[in-house]
Amino acid sequence: MNNREFKSPYDWGKFCLFLKKTNRYILNKEWTDFKSALLSSAQKRETFLEEGARYVRARVGSYEKESEGENGLPIIKTGPHCPRELGAPPPERTKNGRINPRGISYLYLSNEEKTAILEVKAWIGQKVSIGYFELKKRLKCIDVSQDKKTLIPYWGGCEEKLNSEEREKAVWGAINSSFSEPIRSADDTINYIPTQYLSELFKNNGYDGIIYKSSLMKKGYNIVLFNPEDAILSGAKVFEIDSIMPSISECDNSYKCKKHVSDQSH
């Protein structure tokens, strides 16, 4: 097996643990080989976003200005956030994110309005500003949005039976899942380190951004541009959230409770 192939379908998970609990900045021989396999297989996931393509960015809230009407009563005018608020935050205001480290500003975009709104976790009654961004040039990106997570049991020697293509499929499916899984407020920022590392690896190997699947919208996907100056704001709108209807499905292992004796007497 050469260093351009993944050794195990679980390589991504093991690499995450290495970065979080062993070494953060210097890789040993095993993980240097893993990095080579990543960059080699990443070439199959290269895609180009064309100049002029339009994507959207959502920010919770809106601009409101109060003025006095002709009858003396106040009039509140509502509009989208100003361009400064809709763009990527300046480095001094940039917090740790799934893709970017603290202090390094990237531009997070989505393919359409609903996906962008779901990604910012807006709730019923809230107003959301949507900025429309156009690409200023053709960009080369890594697209992992088509890679699907593969469940492979640890028992029965299943791992050893996989060929190099199947191992690659499992690794990249896990990577897409790490990029797209919802960010919870309780998350420790240490959990961002592996995807931040991967982003910088791609950035320093000539890629302009990453495309990954949205876990909140079936046909939605997100784009992160490493250089916010590669896109320009062309306009903005403000929306109000009318309803949010979750889609649910029943899982296994349900149970029924027997009635208590005291309940049967009534």
C-alpha cells in the first residue's frame, strides 16, 4: 500500500483524535502519509465555480430606523443589514468556526436562501437579512458535498475486506459529515481543529474554497471561500420567518409501559 492510499476507512476519525489529543501542528510519519492520500484523492473532487455565479449569506436581524410620520406617529422602516454586517467579519471579530480558526476570516455562503436561513438557526418571528454575493473570478474548490457517510462495523473483519476505493469513499464521507454537521453552542472549540486543519491544507495547496453538504436542507449546500475578497455583495433583502416545520421519522427500540394498578382503578 503506497502513501497515496488510505490505510483504513476509519482514518479520518483517528486523525481527528490525533490532532485533538496528541499533536496539533506537527504530524508523524503515519499522518504525513494520510495527508498525502488526502491531497491525492482531493483531485477527484476538484470543481470550478464560475465568475459571476451568485450565492447567498444570511445574518439574523435587520436594520430598523424610526422616523416621524405626517400624523406625528412613529414610522419604523425595516431593511437588511448594511454591507459591512453582511460580509465576512474582520479578523479581530472572527471567532472559531467549523472551517476557520479564530482571527482568520473566511466567507461562508450557501446556494440558496432557505439553506442559508436554516444554517443561522433563525426562529419563528425573527427577521433575517440575506446578502447576494457574486464571484469576481473563477475559483477552484474542493467539493465534498456528494460524499456520503458510510457505516462500517468494526467486527467480522469488514475493514480488511475493503479495497482502496471503498476506503477512500468511507474517509471522504466522514469528512463531509464533519463539515456539515450542525454546530451546537455547547461544542468545545477543540472539535473544530480537524476541519480547520483540513481547510488550511487545501488553502495552501492552491484551492480557493470548500463546498460541503448542508445537513439541514436536502438539496442545500454551503461554500466557504478562503479569501472573502473573491466575492462582492450585489444586493440584499430582509425576510421574516413564518414557520419552521421539522421532518421526523421514528427510530427503533420503542417500548410500551404497563398501566399502574392505581391507574386501572379510575
